[in-house]
Amino acid sequence: MNGTSHEGPVVVTGGAGAIGSYLVRELLAAGREVRVVDNLSGGRRAHLPPDGTEGLSFIVADLKEPARYASAFDGAAELWHFAANTDIRKGSKDPKLDFEDGAVGTYVVLEEARRHDVGRAVYASSSVVYGFPSVFPTPEEYGPLEPQSPYAAAKLAGEALFSAYAYTHGLRSYLFRFANIIGPNMTHGVLFDFFEKLRADPSRLEVLGDGRQSKSYLRTEDCIAAMRLAVERCDRPVNLFNLGTADRTPVREIAEKVVAAHGGTARIEFTGGSQGWVGDVPQQLLAIDRILALGWRPRWSSGEAIDRTIADMIAERRAGA
Amino acid sequence: MNGTSHEGPVVVTGGAGAIGSYLVRELLAAGREVRVVDNLSGGRRAHLPPDGTEGLSFIVADLKEPARYASAFDGAAELWHFAANTDIRKGSKDPKLDFEDGAVGTYVVLEEARRHDVGRAVYASSSVVYGFPSVFPTPEEYGPLEPQSPYAAAKLAGEALFSAYAYTHGLRSYLFRFANIIGPNMTHGVLFDFFEKLRADPSRLEVLGDGRQSKSYLRTEDCIAAMRLAVERCDRPVNLFNLGTADRTPVREIAEKVVAAHGGTARIEFTGGSQGWVGDVPQQLLAIDRILALGWRPRWSSGEAIDRTIADMIAERRAGA
């Protein structure tokens, strides 16, 4: 990948999160100037290099308060928008989290990007926009989209806004529908939940649903590599890609791996039902032909990504994180 | 159609608009109690039966101020949500109109419906959610959806919200992707614009684009009949239908018909370009198999709908409307 056509500062919302902070480090290593905007609701300052790191600036701000972060867009070339509620279950009980904070935040940050003539905008969308698809692996062309949760609705609303800004205001858009992205520094998700449960009670592991929910897990490194490649290579007004692995892993298998990593003594208990919770999408496998056609290959399969992330989490906890 | 399973008051947002007010009259004629919520930004009080009409109440309120209209939801059985910006071009210049007023308004009104345990929610969406489709006629399953305007993005965001509320909160949803709906009392759209232009200057008619934009025009009566049939017959969590005619009409033909109705002397001038304006979707023809399968048939073709509406508009203007 050569970066010559992509100079100029990059604004990263949610840049203190697990995925955003990985991108920030990669961009800094590539010599880019990076401006992080994060309200630290899910992200952590410690995920990023320290204050004073060359090329990095950090603004603690909510996206709905543009006056606090508008300066980050001065002369910016790209927006990478990761900031969002990450707890689908919580959003189903409190609709404010996804629409008012999420979709409205997306709108406000796009308005800033437009006002500052940013050229490219990258969006971390989700495979949950497909609802319960009837086709597996699910291609980008699948429809109709029936979001099952406020979280999924906010992601689809975000995609719609990016598309409109691309066609109306020339803000070239890159939309990525993520499988489950896992890696270092996670503060939510099935692996995080399992670790927390075993910390609270090492004798048993409760699994929401019947354990047959089966999804694709992609490592953060592979995810970011795919995104950077697509931004480098593609120049349609809207560039949409599924990002996942070619395989998927049942929740039962994840539970068994986590229990084994904790000494193998915990009893696994399933709450039952095909859905883990209201809004859960139990079956997820994305068609990734589009991103494969650009030459990207995931380094780790879904099962390997889980093994590697369990190892990361054990190391993080030993280090006292 | 029998209404026995659909008793209880109906809240109609945008009920003073051209389409909403037609529905209101139909519901009143069927003996339903109707509560209109409209901020009169596009709608007109005169489109509705007068104050004191049995079964009708009217609240002037913006959807973002739920305290002003929450009472309309007391004991309500259904929400029909028509309120929206109707000027796609204006929305492309002022993004506030579609997202802040439209999508946020949709969210706020859905929250009221949820809080009041409304059973059914009906949404006036639009064929513009398809963006520039590559398949004609375009089926409901078409994807990916790439909205070309803030208006289209707000409509898709609205669909996403209705779907999430259906699956998360049990608010059964009916989503209708409209072709161009035309009929009495219109205050916007291509026919309205042409009449206004000829009133200002009877010697010439400026047509945006090259005149080859071609879309399907459906009469309000046919549109409302289809919606009521689908609500009566369908009970999936989300029920999605295209609504249009099987034919389409080029803008050039509409211009010729309007000029002929004005005496045939005006010169038609095209501004050129395949798109009428930024955000315009120049080619639109919807697959209507789903709604036809319920037994609905449009009484008027696209061309007939235009003829009939031109006659309505001439009569309205003669009556001094």
C-alpha cells in the first residue's frame, strides 16, 4: 500500500476504543497526523500512545457538541467514524443510546466533515443491518434490510447518511459491515462477558441462548488492514464492503475455549432459546468476495481469531489491565 | 375490507397533507376516531373536515415536541406516520430539514407509540431509498440501498427505526415505498411546480433535466387503498411493500400534458442533464408483485393518474384554492 495519495490529517472518532486505537497506532506508524475525538464512554485514554506523541492529538468530546471538536477538522483529509454505543442489549432497553447518541452523533460529525471539505469518510457499520438474513453467506446486495435492534437501526441510519453525503456533497464514503471484530483491549462482546462472568464465579459460565448461535469473528488487525486497503484502492462515491472471515464459530465452542483457558473446571449453562437476547442476530456469515477481490486475505480464521484473543485477554489480565 | 380487528383511535402525523388528509377522510367515513398531529409546515388545516367533525381531533405540533401531542396516543391502536419534509431539493441544501426534523421526528413519535403500547405503525417511505437501482422494475429485495439525498437517507433511517421497534418492542410495522403519489391538494411535486411556473410566466415552461427522467405516478386513492389492505391482511413484524403503477411516464410527456391543459402555447425548455437536480432519481419503476398478490389493483395507470390530477389542479385553481 502506498500512502502518497492520502496525505493530510485524519480525524478518528471513537479513536480510544479497541478498534479505533489500533487504527490510530497504524496511522501514526505510517507518519500520518491523527486527531482522536472520543467521549471515553467506551474507549480508554490508556489504549492510545501517551500525550506528546508526535502526530497525535486527543479531544475528549461528545459528537453532539461540535464546538468542542470542530478544530480537529481544520485541514483534515479523512474522517474515520468508529464512535458508537457498543452494547446492543443495553440499547434495546434504552433507545436513547443508539439513536440520539449514535445516529444523531453521526449526522453532526458528518456536518462538520462537510463544512470542512473533508474528502473521504470511513464508517464502521455492522452486519446486524441485515437483520435475520435468509441467505448465507450474506452478500452486500442482500435485501430487504430489517434491523432487529435500535443498535442495528442506528448503524443503517448511519450508512444512509454517509451515502447521502457522498452523492450530495462529494464526501467519498467507505462503509464496512463488520462481523464480530475481536482483539486486544476489548471492553465488551462475548469473550469479554465470558471472562467477566468467570471472574465473578469461576465455577460456572452462563451462556445466553442455546449455544448454537454461530458467527464470524475477525481480528482487529485483519479488519483494519481491509479497511485501509479499500480506502486506498476504491473511489466510487459509496464503497461498501462486508468484513469477516470465511468461517464461523458457534457460541458453545467459544464457551468451551474460554473455560479451558481458565483451567477447564467451570460448568457451562445455557439459558436456552435460539436468540441470546432481544435483538441478537444468532446466525451470521458474510460473503466477503468484494474485499477478497481487492487482494485482502484474513490472516486468522474465526476460530484462530478467538484463540488469539483469549490469549491476549489472559495476558492483559495478568498484566493487571 | 372488514374493520373489526382494527378498532381504536388512529394517530395520523402529517394528517393535514395531501395524502394524510385523504386517509383521514377515509378513516372517518369508516367510523374510526382519528387524531391528526401536524405542524402545518406543508399541510393545511383546510384539507381536513372542519372543527367539530365527529371523530376528528387536530393538534398543531412539531413531532420533536412530544409533550404537545402525547395525549393523542392515549388508547390509540395505530400510528400512521406521514409527516416529513417533502422538498428533496431544499433538503439537499439544508440537511436540517430531513435528518433533524424528519428522522429525529420519526424517532420521537415512535417513542410515544411505544410508551403508549400502540399495536400497529404505518410508515410512508419512498422509492428513493433504492438510490439509482440497476434493476427495473425494482423489487423490495433490491440492495444495496444507496440513498442519493438527505431526504432519501431520512426515509431509510425511518424504515430502520420502524423495523427495530417492531422486533424489539412488538410495534407491528407497515412500510410503504411510494412511487410519486399524486392527487388533490398537492403543494409540491413536478405537477405543482409546472403549474406554478406557468402561472408566473405562461409563455414558457422550464423543465429541470433533459425530460427523459421517467417515473411511476400513483393516485392518492390507489395508494391509500393499498396501504389499508396491507394493514388489514398482513401481520408479520415488518411488512414492506412497494407502491406504484406498472407503467411510468417521462417528464417530457408530463410537461406536454400540462402545457396542453394551459392552452398549448407555452414553449418547453429543458435545462439539460440526466438528473433534474442533485439528489434526483431520474429512473423509477417499482416491482409491485407483493401488493398485487394481496388482490390490490391500481384503478389508474401512471398516465391516467397524471391526466386526472391535472384536471383536479385546474378545478382547484378555478375554485380559487
